[in-house]
Amino acid sequence: MFTDTNKLNAKDIFLLYEKRWNIEKTFNYVKRTLNLSYLWSSDPNIIEIQVYITFIIYNVMLNLIGDVSRLLNTDPERISFHMIKKSFFSVYSTL
């Protein structure tokens, strides 16, 4: 796909920007929606555990978005990450 770095066509540039934007969205969700901007401790081991747990929750939520979008027969982009988070934590906090 991107073999010659000196010659990128418009489609390749668009695909690279799209991948970069998906990374930006992921970091935004993880930092703001899942509160990774607040660290529980200054201990590196605890920080590592917090990061792993946060990304596990993020991936579970992405799977939930995929399941909900299939059930509703709609595009996953139309499913609110914030509403899935709210539902996820309200269901699992009652267990």
C-alpha cells in the first residue's frame, strides 16, 4: 500500500489520515470518557494495571457497540460511546 514514501497519492494520504484520526478518537475516549487522565497512584505497577484495565474496558465497550449496531441494523458510528458507557457501568454496578 505505502511502498514509496516519496510518492503518496491522495487516496493513500486520506487512508493515513483516517487511521490517525481513529487513534486520536481512541485516546480521547480513553482519557476523557474512561477517565484515564486521572491516575490512581504514582506507582508504575499500579499505573500499568490501570492502563491495561482501561483498555480492556474500552475493547469490551467497542464490542458492545458492535453488538448493539448489529441488533439495531445500523452503522456503529451512530451508536453513542457515552451512552454505552453509562449503560455498561449502571448494569455492572448493580451486580
